[in-house]
Amino acid sequence: MSSAVEGIVDIVDTQDKQLQDGDVLNGNIDGMLGEEEGSTFVKDGRIIRKAKRIGKGLAQLKGRRSSEDKEHENVDGNTNNTTAVRVAPPFSKNSRKSRSAKGRGLPKKGGAGGKGVWGAPGSELIGSVAVSDTRDPNYDSDSQGEYVVEKITPELTEAELVTTVTPILQEYLEHGDTNEVADLLRDLNIGSNKHRIMEMAVSLALDRHDPQRELTSRLISDLYGQLLTRDEMMEGFHTLLTNLPDLSLDTPDAPSLVAMFLARAIADDCLPPKFITSFKGKVESEQVSAALEKASTMLGMNHGMARLDNVWGEGGGNRPVKYLTRRMRLLLEEYINSGDVTEAIQCLKELDVPHFHHELVYEAVVMAIEKSKSRVIDLMVNLLRTLYTTNIATPDEFSKGMKRVFDDMPDICLDVPAAYSLLEQLGGQLYQHGCFPEALYKEMPARGRKRFVSEGDGGKVKT
């Protein structure tokens, strides 16, 4: 035990002496530190056991050499290596310098790190960064920038849907522009009630005429794929068939009309043909069964798909002018024979050409002049007075028809010499009943009396 202690003391004394005498520069430290810890070597005839952990200073000096101080080999063949050793100062306990001898020795994070540190010097002059986490104590709602408010339209309720969509469908039956209807409906937040659009359109068309029903069928076809899906279309017709008994109370022909709408929708590929067969054996209402049976019959006809394109006939505005003129003449001839004003007005409404009523006024006045009978004139006065007072023929249409008669009087007079007097008689009666505007009555032409001078009368003027 004493020999080991003496060995360690000798090592320390020898190291101090070498450092003082410059033995480090002669390479002796390399021989000492080149051995592994705990190894044994011979020095000056003595066996020295190298103890473990000989000291921090010597351990860090191990392996550090300066490449600039290396010397070439000696003449005798021995190598003389010279190493410049830099002794590192001891580290204090609270030293901030790197233990690995790397870095510049600056504090971490520029002095902003560590517990209880408020930040790097001068950071209070930099604008604060907006905190986006609402749970952060430093969160400020005013520092999040500009707010973008997104408009959210709530879904329409059942009552709001009826109040909003019904005027749109009613206006469509006047102008017939399906694109406008699609744009207006697209702006509404209808949500899951889109199938009600088709149901409301068909229910509204049941009280109208065939031209309006044709427009409704076109609307259903155009909305399919743009606004309504096939499932929504099927749901709408299912609801329509379910409410068919109630619709039949107001419109007795509702089962037949719904069947035509159903068949037309299948012909336009808005509904699958299996929609009708899916109801077989599941229907208890007689109205629904009649509607499905008629729709199936219409689809089963020869060239049924092609015929269903004109299931509602041609609308009044799409009919030729000659056809409408001929129908109005037949209407007036039947009226002269029967004298029934109500029937004549009903036939006029079925034509559904309110923009062409001036033709009826024109034909009625010309026919009264051509017949040249008091009875015919009285009948035409009664018909025109009824049309004017009930506003079936609007004042504009009435004035337009009468002005056409005024313009054609020279030609009419060729066939009926007394045309001017007959026109004056008919116009006077209408004026007395208050259905002939005064301004228009003053425009009514009158045939001027011809004056001429006879040779045998001595220049006397005859009238």
C-alpha cells in the first residue's frame, strides 16, 4: 500500500519538474500521457504504476499538439516531436462558457433564456407578436388584423319557402324565362326542401291553362340537373301523389293532369320509368291509382315518348296567326247564331291569347259591317261592351282593334258602300254605353259628301 502511494507521489513530482524544466517541449509528456490509464512503465530504472485519474489538467493536455511545432526527424534517425500545450483554465461552477470548448462564450438565447427572464435586452421596443391562441393570456382580439364577416343566410322555413317561391313561379308563367327562375332560386337557402319547388310548380299549374302547364313542364326539365337532383325530383312527385286527394277537391281533373305531368317528366328523363312500377300494390287512393294508370298508358302508346313532347298542345303564343284568326271568326259566327255571350267569352279564354284580343275586336266590327243587319250590330255591340267592361279586352287592345278598322275603311267601303254609316251607328252605341273612349270616338272617320257643279243648272252647286 505504501509503495503505491510513493509511486503516485513520484509521478506528480516528475510531472511538475518536467513542466518547469521544459520537458513538455522535449516530448516527455507524450510518453507519459500516451499510455492508458492504470498502465505500468519503467522510468530511470524504476517501475512506476500509473494511477487512474491523474488530474484534470493533465487529462485535457492529452492528445493536444500543434502541427506548426512539429520538427523533422533527427540525423540519427530518431523522431523529435515538439508539442505546444495550451493549458485550459479551470472552470467555475456557475461558468456560462461551453464545457466542450466550443462557441463564443455568450449567454444562451442572447440573454433571453432561462427561468424568470423577461426577454432579450431591447425586446420591449419591438412590436408584440399577435397571439392567435384564445387561451393565451396575451391574446388580444384587436391585434388579429381585419375581420372578414361572412354572410350566412339561414335556411328557409316551410312558411317562408311558400311565401318566397310562389311569386317567383307566378312571374315565370308570365315571362317564361327558366334561367331567371334558376338564378333566383339559387340565391335562396332552400336546403332540404328543394323537392317542394317542383310540387309547388305543378300545384300552381293545375289552376291554369295548357300553355302555362307546358311552361311548367319545361321548367321542371330545365331545373333538373341544375338545381334539382333525381332523388329530389322523385321525392317531389311522391309528395304530389300523396296530396292528390286534397288537390282533387279544388281541381276535379287533378289526377289526369298530374298523370300528364308525370308522363312528361319521364319522357324528359327527369324520372326513371320504374317510378310508376314502384307504386304497384302499394296505393290505396283511387285518385292516385287513376293517375298512375293513365301515366302508364300514355308511356305505353306507340311513339309515346315523341307524342308526350306535345302533351299540352301548342301554346297560344306559338300558334300561327292564320290559325288564331280562323278560330276567332268561327267563334263570332257561332255567337251570331246562338247569341250566348258567356259561351263566346269562354271560347276566347280557351285560346289563351290575351295579346291578340285586338284581332277579335277588329273581326267583330268588320263582320257587323259586312252583315249589314241591325241584329248583328246589336249582338256585336253587346259582345264588345262585355269584353271592355270585364277587362278581358284591355283598353289598349280595344283601341288597337278599332284603329285597324279605321285604317281599312277605304278597302271595306269597296265591298260595302254603306260601311261608314254602319261604323258610325256601331260606334255611337258603344259610345253611349261608355265603352268607347272619347278621344278614340273623335278619331272615327266619316265619309265626306261630294259636291259637284252640273252644266245645266247654271252653276248651282248640288250636294
